[in-house]
Amino acid sequence: MSDRRLYVFHTVARLKSFTKAAEALHMTQPAITFQVRQLEEEFDTRLFDRSHNGISLTRVGQCVYDYAGKILDLNAEMESAVQVVTGKVGGDITVGASTTIAEYMLPPLLTRFSTAFPETTLHLHVSNTRAVVAMMESAEIDMGIVEGPVSNDLLAADLCRTDELVAIVGPSHPLAGRPAITPAELIRHPFVLREVGSGTRAALVSYLRAHNLDPEQLDVLMELASLEAIKRIVHSELAISVLSRTAIAKELRLGALSTIPLDPPLRNPLSFVYDHKGRCLPAVQALTALAHSYC
């Protein structure tokens, strides 16, 4: 209900980029520029200084930004309060999810949510755990679902469940069929590692350190963000890796990969993350309740 121009301006200022704001709002850059220009014309002054280094707020722009944040927050609180009173769940909700969760766990949940709450439009941003937490910190999303522990006093985290991480090898790899593999044995084989910021990678690093092993000892052949690419490399038997058992269910059914349980086991927490205000949004509450039952 609040002025759309304020929302666009606030997003540009927060992201310090017209291009990033266009991507975040699913608008074209000319449309973003037009909305900001309209606001500047209404105030009869520039809100941004533009240079080859990017954009920055003018003194008036900073003032407008501060008040726009308050207005948008109050508008969100009003809409939330109305939904609570009427018992109606609707509007938009933006969720960020780490790669494993988004690709292999969320689709059935999102289908159930859309069926149960057809008046709610859900937007999904997929990235690794570190990036999703950063989006939550900068208020780009209403809720995050991530792998691994979350250490931020400004955010609330509810445990969904834990996820088993297992070593994976090609079906003809010499290790295939082993009943278990120790941390010390992991570092003896060429390895495909998830990218920096991944919850799976962070869990593996902590696991090795907990068993007095230096993660730098891993014989890393590649670092990849794509789970599908990792699985193909492992299938070719160039290297081994550690991934969520959930992420390889299809390959196990087809016999394309073989798993080896880690000894001792490695389990990774899957958590819902939100700030304390966003937690009160009816759509977030509805999604969280449904997700807990799904967990």
C-alpha cells in the first residue's frame, strides 16, 4: 500500500546499485530509473550522487532513505496486523534457500504451501548458506532455510532437522562397497569440494578439525558450486566427495553413484532463519508451520 517509488528508491539505496535493484525487484533498469527520477522530481532535488565509482546518497537522499525505511516497516506491520485480525494469509513472501535444500527438499513443500495458501505469492532465491544468511541480514528476504549452524544474534534460527552427509564415489571406484570411511581416509583420495560459503563445506571442515585433521590436507581436485557437476565428476571416478544423502537419492536408485557412511557419522542441521520482526508475518508463520510438519 505504501508508495511504490519509496520501495524502489529504498532498494536501490540499500543495494547501492540500480542494476542489483532491478534484479531484486524483477524490473527493468529503465523502470527503476524512472521511479527514482519521479521521486527526485517530487522532492525537487537529487537523491543520489552518481560517479564512475557507483552511486551514493546525497544528504537529502539519506534523509529520505531513513524515513522510507520507517514508512515501509510500518506499512508491513499494518498489513501483517490486518492479516492476523482477518485470519487471511496473503501477499508476497521472499524465501532464500541454500542449494541442497532448494533443489532436493523444497519443491514438494512449496507445492503444498501454494495449494494451501493460493493468495500468497512466494519468491525463491537460491544460493549457498553464507549468501542466504547475508540476504537475511540485509532484509532482502523474509525467511531463509539453510544448512549448517547460524551464529548471528540479530537472527532467530529454528532447527528443522538434521541431514546426513555421506562420502560418495563412482560405482566402480575401489572404495565402492566399503562399510564406512574414516576422516583420515577421506584426505587420501582426490576430492571435489563445495565452494566457500557452502553449508556442506563448512560442516566437512569442522568435521575434519574435530578429528585433528587439517582441511588443507584434502587433495582438492576441484571446487564446484553445482551439485550436479560434482555428481558427474564423482561418477566419472576422477574424485570422491561428501554430499547430503538427500541430494543423491536419484543417483543411488539408478546405480550411478555409491555411498560410504562416514565413521563417525556427520550430520548437518537444517534451520529456518528469520529476524524477530519477520517471524511475525502471517505468511512466514504459515510457511514455517507447514515446513515443520514437512521436516
